[in-house]
Amino acid sequence: VGKAAATLESVKGEFKKRVDEFNAAVKKMEAQGGSQVEDIRKKHKKEMADHVTESNAKYNEMLKERMNEEDKLHDEIERLKKELAAASAKAMKDAESEIAKRVKNAKVEAEEAKIAELEKLRKKHDMLNMSLEEDSKRKTKSIQEELDAARAK
């Protein structure tokens, strides 16, 4: 695009130079008179038309190149948007999976803690129950001995 613009500017400069040369030649010919001036005018008119056609073709080519580049950039932007959306969706899915995993682990840990606490309470209950049974047996034995001693008297 930059190259085409530089070429266009160069052609414009050449054109201006030729127009100036033509105008100088016309003045010189008019001074000399005759049909040569008319021939030069026709030649100049054709050169102008050719130059305009050539310049338009170059401009159109430059514009086409620019539009193609813009289309490529637009396509690249769309591709990057799709990549970003896919990466975002994957990251969200991964995060949700990680959260679900952590919640599950936390529940398992809470259940294990409850089971350990219940096991401690069961052991404490068993020890208290054993202690009560031993006390009951001692008291029963003591009462039985007192009862037997009282009967023996």
C-alpha cells in the first residue's frame, strides 16, 4: 500500500512536469502558428486520458490491496475472538470441575471428622459403661457380702 502510494505520487509529479512542458510547447507553437498546435493539443488530450486511466488503475490496485489487507485483519480478529471464547469456556469448565472436586473433598473430610469424633465418643461411652459395670459388680458383691454376713449372725 505504501509502495503504491509512493508510485502514485511519483506519477503525479511526472504528470505535472509533462503538463508544464506541454503548456510551454503550446505557447511556443502558438507563436509559430498552424495546425501543429491542434495536433499537439490532441496528443496532449490523449496523453492526459491515458495518464488518468493509468493513475486510476494504480489507485484501484492500491485500494484493492488495502481492502484485502483489511479483510485479512478482520478474519484474524474473528479467529482470535473464537480462540478467546473457547479458552474462556475451557477455563470456566476447568474451574467448575476444580470447585466440585474441592467441595467433594471437603465433604469427605467433614464426614471423616464426624466419624472420628463419634468413635471417640463411643470409646468414652464404652469406658464409662465398663466403669459403671465394675462399680455395680463391686457394690453388688459388697451388698451380697453384707447380706451374707447379716444372715450368718
